[in-house]
Amino acid sequence: MTSVLKRIQKGDWPGSDSAGNNGIRISVTTKDHIKADGQEQAREDLDNARDIYLNKLSRINSVVRSTADRSSIRDAVASGNVDQVTDELVAIKVLEALDTLTIIDDSGNVLFRTSNQKIFGDNISHEGLISTVLRTKMPAAATEIIAAKDLNRESALLAEKASVRFTGSPESRKGEDVDGMMLSAAAPIFDSQNTLIGLVRGGVLLHSGSGIICEIRRAIFHNPRYEGKDIGFVTIYQDDVGLLSCLRSEDISGVIGAHLPDEIYSQVVEEGKPYIGRDSVSDNWYITAYEPIRNIDREIVGVLQVGELEEKYLDIKNQAVIAFLTITLIGAFFMILFSYFISRRITTPLNKLVTASRELALGNLDARVDIKSMSKDELGELADAFNAMASALQERDEKLKEMTRSRVRRSERLAMIGKLSANVAHELNNPLTGIVTYSHLLLERMPAEHQDIDYVDKIVIQANRCRDIIRGLLDFARQREPNKTLCDVNSVLQECMSLLENQALFHNIQITKELDPKLPSAVIDPSQIERVFMNMIINAAEAMGGSGNLTLATRSDPIGGIIEIVIADTGHGIAEEDMRRIFDPFFTTKEVGQGTGLGLAISYGIVKEHGGSILVESAVGKGTTFTVRLPVIAGIRRQLQDPHHRRRGSRSGFLCCDS
């Protein structure tokens, strides 16, 4: 059997020739869609047929379950007197159009057959459905193959109906088959103690006189004829032999008793997979779909086939080809005419956009597109977006220029401040040294009870403050290149705290250290970095007024190649308007006489010289967190194992001013 797809690719359709092949090439997309629609419809028809088939099985199951739930049936089985309900069971069988309705005990022995009341006592627990219900004690329904001997016990008439279809049929692939295919259901019977005492089994034999096949066809194919031919058919196979079909009597002889082709048998019966293809029935081609029918044990016992006349889809294809060619020719004419006018309307604005874009690329940020001459369509929106982009670029360029000018002015101002600071510090340092020296001498020589000793002491304090200011000015003006070496930053930070934690300012401060023991060493100037830490720690203590929580933490970021040192306090915080100025020289929020405003500026310069950065987070009333980020040079970690490369850093916290 040749599949639909192969036939279409070869152009092997009834009445096709070379001219037809040319037409198929023109409409190959439409043809493929129609072929796909036909196959999809065959799948839907098969789904519908399966639903109707299973619905029939479900109805039988409902009848059997309701029969098993009848109190009269339960009492009769429990008492062993089934004869008292024989009339009731026969009435149910006739009313529900069942072929069999049988009562079975809890061991699988037949107690009563409505279709053959003379034979009972035989054991049928070997049947799959009966075995399953006895084991699970749950109702079940499935398509079952009833052995010829069991079918004869049920009814000789049923056995005769099952064997009629083999008259004149070719030799079966598995030998002559006289077993019956039945829609069967079984339900347990329980006594008042909920103990299994028996079963009710009912079923409908599938044979040439069954109404189910016509019921399926009527539900799927609303118009049974197309151009005088069957528009579709439904066939049920027992194993691989045609069992019943809804074709006309003159066409049915080629289906009933016929075997499935080898290709379909292999895929559907042996592999258990659905199949969609093409079949010839009574010189008419049908798109057909097959799927297996399984018993209660999931074994394949038959096949359900649905076929739909292919000619209907061929006619649709031919009509589509003609419509396609007509529309294509008419459309081509109008498209040529329309494209001429539309191209004129498109290319002119595009040329303007291209010209403006080139000017913008050459640096002319004043380039714009005249929107007034543009239409109010997508090109107009594009021109408007282009003008907005050019304006945004121009505005950003002006901002960058202004930012650059501001940075240049700031650099020049800082340079001037640096020179002025160095000159002032140099000129003031010598006389201030004399004042400090002689005031110390006066203090040493004056007796403790001298009336002027307080005045001299104030001179010493203020002179030392002036010396600190001058030293800060020199440090700011003469920031030297860092003398870098491989250092353990944790050790540098701990030495800072060992110098500070015994001072009175830190006595009421709770210090928490969260130092990463695996922190990689960094190439730094330890004395400069120690000064940065000390400045930030003292600032934190002063912000807390000598009371609060001070957190010192270190951590590493292997991906970024940096280490971070965190100094956090619970002080009063920094106001938002002051955040942008905290690194400016001479900016301070402390009271007059409490600071010079150079500490953070110097610290910022030191960290910047090390290729690092300082991040500040602050909330008024909650505290401030300074994060110093320093780079780690790749490959340096291997030197940590060598003690000669590990240096703890300088202890110098205070620098002397030279003249």
C-alpha cells in the first residue's frame, strides 16, 4: 500500500498526466495543506469512532454494575437460589439488548446463563476479564475474545453468528478462527458483610448484524454519499480479519473476512501503533486510519479502521488550484500597478532618512528630518523617532562636555589647593615647631601650682591641632606613589584595631569582626591602606559618640577578582545632601575644631592609586557602611604558601611633618 504522501509526491493521482504534474508543482503548498487536512480529518474520525465504541462498552458496564447492585440478585446468589431471579435476568438481557448475561460464583463457576439456562457449573475463571474482577473485586469492561467452546456454552446461536464471517474467506494467518469478539463487562456481587459472593458478566457479540458499526458511521459521517459513492466507512477487525463493516452489500465482500495488508498488520497489530494511509475499496480511494483494540490485559485483539473518501479532497484541491491561479494572476497585475505608486511614496522619505543618518554619523548632531513632509504612517513615526534620537544624542553630548569641563575645573582646583596647601604648610611648619617645642619646655619647667599653667596647656593643645592640620595638608598635597607588596589584608585590619581599641573612644563600642580566613592576599602599600582603615574606623567611632556597634568584615569576590573590606557603624548616618561631598577636601560635618575634612579625601586618593574604589551606604539615624574594594592580582594566591612573600604591614599610624 502506498501512503498518501508518497502518492502526492509522485503525482500518482487518478487522471494525472504531465500537465497535471505541472499544476501540482504550482500548487504544492495548497496540495500539502489539503492532504494534511485529509489526514487530520481521518485522525479525528478515528478518535470519534473510538469514543463511540468505548461509550457502547461503558453502557454495557453500567447495565452490568446496576444488575450486580440489585438486592434481589444479591440475595439470590447469597442464598444459592438463583432460579428465583431467572425471569428478572432474562428481562434485563432483552431490555438492554445484551447477547449474554451470566451469574458466576466467587470461584468463577457459572451459576446461571440467560442465553443457555441448561448449561451451568463450568468454570470460566480463566477468562481475562473474569480473572481480573475476581482478583481486584472491582467492576471492569473490555473487548474480549471468547473461546469457541465457551461461546457454544453461552449459546449455539452466538457461536453460529461468530463463524458466519469465515464463509469463503481466505486462509487465516493463524489458522481457522471460530472464537468470538465481544464487548464484555463484569461487576462483583457483595453480601451485606461486603464479602465477594459472585459476579455478573454481560456482553454484546460483535458480528455482521451488530448495530454498533452503523451507529459509529451515522455519528461520524452525516452525509453518507458523495457523488454517488460512500463518503466513508468503519470496519472492525478481529485480530487481522475483517469482522464487520458498514459498506454497501456489493462492496462489503472485499472487507469482511479479508486480512490486513502486511504493512498495516506489522505496525498496528504487532507493534501496537496507529497507522494512517490510503486504501482502495471497490475502485475508490479512501484515506484510512487504523488503531489497535486491546483486551483487559492490554493485549491486541483487534483493529478499528475508519476511512474517508479521497475524491472529496481531490475536488477541493482542484478547486483550490484554479482559485489560486486566478487570484495569483489578478493579484500580480494589481501588485505591479500598486507597487509603482507605493514605491514612490516610500523611497522619498527613506532617502531623507538615509541622508540625515549619514550626517549624524559624520558628527553633525543638528541633523534632522523634516517631519512635515512625511506621511503619518510608520515612516513618519520612524522620522519622529530619528529626530528624538538625534536630540537625545545632542543633549547627552552637551552633558558629557559639561561633565568633562567640570572635572577639569575640579582637577585644576585640587591642584591649586594642593600647591597652596604645600606652600602654607611649609611656611607655617617652622614657626609652629618652635611654638610646640617652647610651650612643652614651659610646661616642664612650670610648677604644677603655677597660675598660668592652664594657659600654657591650651597653647600646647592648639599648637598640636595646628600641627595636625599642616600634616594633613602635606599629606593631601604630597600623595606619593604606593610602595606595594604582597600583604594579608586581615592582618593589616587587625593591627589597626590593636592600636585603637584600647583608646578611651572605643571603650563603650561593641566591636564585631567577621574576617574571611580564606581571604586572598593583595598587592598593596600596607602603611597607606592602614591609614585608610584607621581614618574610617575613627570616623565611625566619632559618629557613634563612643557608644554603639562597630562591624569589621572582609570577603572576596573570585569572579570579579577583588576583595572587600567593610566598616559599618550604628551612628547618626550621613544626610543625603552631604553624600556627594564627603570625599571633597576640607568638607566636614563635624563641629569647628573637630576635623579638617581631609581624611576621606586622602583615603579616596590612596584607594584610587591602588586601583580600587570606595562604596558608601548610609541611612540617617541608622548608621553608615564604608566598603573598600581592592583588586587581587591573578596568580598571586600561589605565593601565600611561601612565608617569605607574606607581610603583615607597617604599624605606622601617625606621620611626622618635615620642614
